[in-house]
Amino acid sequence: METNVCGIFGAISTSGIDGDTVDILVRQAEQRGRDSSGLVIDTGTQYRVYRADTTIRKLLRTAPLAGTGTFAGHSRLVTNGTADNQPVVRDGMAVIHNGIIVNCDELWDSIPKSRQLQIDSEIIPALLSYRLDEGDSVEDAAAFVLQSSVGVVACAAMLPELGKLILFSNNGSLYVAEIAGGYIFSSEEFPLVKAGASGIRQIRDPEVFDIRTDENDISLSEARSRNSDLVPSLILSSSEEHQLEYNLPDLVRCTRCILPETMPFIEFNSEGVCNYCLNYRIRNHPRPKEELLELVQPYRREHGAEVIVPFSGGRDSCYALHLIVEELNLRPITYTYDWGMVTDVGRRNISRMCSKLGVENIIVAADISKKRDHIRRNLNAWLKKPDLGMLSILTAGDKHFFRHIESVKVQTGIDLNLWGINPLEVTHFKAGFLGVPPDFAEQRVYSHGAMKQLRYQSLRFRAMLKSPGYFNRSMWDTLSGEYYRSFAEKSDYFHVFDFWRWDEQEIDSTLLGNYGWEKARDTSTTWRIGDGTAAFYNYAYCTIAGFTEHDTFRSNQIREGDITRDQALELVAEENRPRYPNLKWYLDVVGVDFREAVEAINSVPKLY
């Protein structure tokens, strides 16, 4: 099933929309994705749909909007498919949908209509048509779509035969406002403010607008020019899977936690206890919740959103969102940075949470093709000279997360941001393999400091000299991302789990039970399932060093008294198994041969 995440924009006007306003709307939509695009335009004599696998700006060269009265468009982030684009044309309607309907298969089984496309958004015009045929009004038909759907639905549906355009949303990721001669709408409030519109309102319940009636068929033009598929078909092979190694080496491990002798900078005392245990400071000991309530009090407002929640779709940010809404009684906007390595499971869980809680989700999408090209270049350099200390460069592209959150704060006018970061996810060993000794006093998963970063970058540079392929066009992206993560000042920035105890069982039971949260099919753990890179780097760590970040995480749980050492050993024996489907997906989307990559890892001399 293909799904769609995009930026929606449009207008209903009797006098036409000026070019500056169109440009403002288009620019904001592009922020949410630029992998493909589409438009539906009332030319005055017919309704025309244009779709392209290029950016919205390229599409506008063939379908200009300036002066056009009624139109709707999107700029799309490709999720798990490229074959079907939007607007979806079906049953005399043109529909643009931002979101993911995770129960669309069940919905198709519930109505007497046949599926024609792979994209989940097709269910929307099918449901609308079904309810209209049953005698519902346009408003009631749209309400039925919202009531039936699991996952985010933010939609603009044009029904020329009825002379209606309807806007509806179940999470508030759609706004409409008045301009001279009509209305404009967008996935976010900011462009409407910038365009000088008035009467801005967030769409929740269906809202219907009159457009020109036309009983003729909607014409369709489609342009395809992409040479490579951003989402290649995932074809699994048993012979490839059998190439993956999974050994359980007999390593010397700490007698208190489970860290092995291959852990960088590890030392054991006479009782076999490691220095990581001896220097450990309790992390999962939150301050009183009342302190957080007091901290957020000045940010509360009578109306509108009050807090930005960085939102990856992983278990910790999802549970933090649950706490922020249900316990802190704050009105959040979630912010997601998609750099092309967010998994489909992660995206679907974002959709589940935001729709269930009715929370707007602002997406900032990178240039996916460019980001994946950067990964490919660095991965090829790594495979030529495998070095565990350099694996982190493969995830450097996501650090622009920290840059864009500042832009989101400006655009929304919201200062407060609350993060849901697990205090036990501390992975000293990743920098340790590069030669950076652990800082046992570190209290933040994401800490920053000039001297620490300079030392780290110096060691990384020396490692890069061993494989010159690292000196490629990704360097500026990597360094600038590290700057925003480690050097840029952060303000109005608090951690939920500084005030709420992180409890794995409580988190999993809440997400699975209350929100129908989806687990990955290739692992037993709920950690890292939204991260498309994790399977690869953990396979490398496990194959070469005999452990992964699961060992360090479970060791921290032992020190906190959450689990026993025997339980930890049993858990990591399962969690460290190679995740073949995720590994295959990762290597396919970045364009690296699976067999060659795995063989390169398997050939590296073991550290044990």
C-alpha cells in the first residue's frame, strides 16, 4: 500500500490569486516534501488535474496558477511508493490528502466499491461517493470519512458535479482564511499569516465552499521523468538472509551489567565489575512533576497551540506526546524532520498518534534524493575501510532536526518545546570506537560543548583520511548538522523524562493498548523501529564487536534496578539478531548492493 504525506494548498476566489500569494503557499508546501506534486485547477471551462514526479515548482511551469480563481495543490513527501500520485481522481472527484490512513484495507472491505490504485488516499473519494449515494449531505459524507479512518486525514476534496469543495481534518493540519474575493487554505497557519489573510481558522469539522459546477469529466495530465525509484520494491531473498551472520561469542562480560570486553575503554576490577558500572550515576530518577507543571505555566495560552513536541514516531516521543496531552493538559503541535530514513512503521505510528489525539503535525522534509546520495557515498567509503568509529557518519544527515525546530518555533510563534528522550539511551561506545573516552558525568543524551566536539571532529578527520571517499559533497551537510546539534544555543527546551520516570512496560502497554501502536515485524523490541539506519549499524557492531546498543541500554536498565542481569542477557540475545528486511530496505534505498555490503562487514577481523 502506498501512503501520502504532503503539504496542501489552494484557493477559492472569484477574482484570481496573485503570484506573490501563490508563491507563499507553494514555498510552505514544499517544506513538507518535494518528491512529487499535483494540482487540480478550474480553468473556467473545465477542471484539469496535473500530476508529476517532480517538484511543485517544475510542475507550475506547465500549469501556472497566478490569476487562477479555484485550485488545490500539493507537494509530496514520498513515503512507501511512487506509482500513484495525487490528486486522486475517482467518481467525479479530485482529492488531495495529507496523512496516512492505516486501516484503509479494512475500509475497502466495508464498502461495495473496488480499489483501483495502491495509494491509501483513494479510499477517501470512494467513501465520499458511497455515502453520497446513500443520501448523505457533503458534510455528513466527509464526517463519515473522519469517523471511519484510523490515521491522519487532512483533505481538500473538489466535487465539480456538485459545485462543492470540502475541507476536513481529524488532527488540525489544515487551515483556511479569507482574502479579497474568496479564501486560501494551507496545511499550516504560517503562510496564511504571511499572505495577509484574515479570519484564519483551523479546520477540524468539514467545511464546504461553493465552486463552479461542471458535469464533464475531470481531465488528467501526468508527467513522469524520474529515473530512479525513491522507494524500490522490497524483494526479499532467503539466500541473502542466510548470508547474515549471528554468533553468540563467549565474551568476558561485566559481572554486574552485561557490557563485554570489546566495549571501548572498558576496565574490570578484581570482582569483574566494569568502570561503566562503577562510575554510573542514576539517570532515571525524575524530579517532581510539580516542577514541570510550574515550568510550563508561563507558556499556557487561552487559545491555540502552546508547545512544540519533536516527534520521530518512536516510542519515547509518542509516549511523551501522550503525557503532554493527557497529563500536562497542554495543546501541542508535533514537529517531524524526515530525512529519508524514517521507516514506514514510524510514519504510520506518527499518523496513529496525531489522529487519535487530534494533534497537528508539522513536517519538514529534506531533499530525500540528496540525503540518500550522501549516505551512499559515505557508506561506500566506509565499506572500503570498515571502521566502527566511523559508523556514526551514516546518521549525520538527521542532525538538521535541530536547525529546523528553530524555524518551526518562529513560524508558529511557540517558544516552548518538550522532548521525549529516553535517559537510558546513552551510547558512549559509538564515539569510543573513534578514540573518544567516555564522559561518565554526561547527563544528556544530546549534550554539546565546543571542546568535546572539536576533539571528536579531529579524530573523525584522521579516520576519514584512511578512506578518501569520505571527502565528498556531503561534508558541508554533515558539519553544519553537527553545528546545530552541538553548538547552537537552545532555549525554552525541557525534557519530559526529567520529571516522569521512564518505564518500558508502562510505555509499551500504553502505546499498544491505547493507540494501536504498530511494532516492527523483524524484531521483538519497540526501540529504534522508526529508524531506518539502526539495523545496518547494529549488524556491523554485533558482527565485529559482539554487542550492539541494546547491550548498553539493557546494562543501564540493570544499573537502574529495572531488570536483572539474566533478563538482560536473554533480551539482547533476541534483540541483536540481524533484522534482514530492515537491512535490505536500507541498502536498497541508498543504492548499495546487499551482498557486497554484508560480505564487507563479515570479512572484518573480529574484536574478540
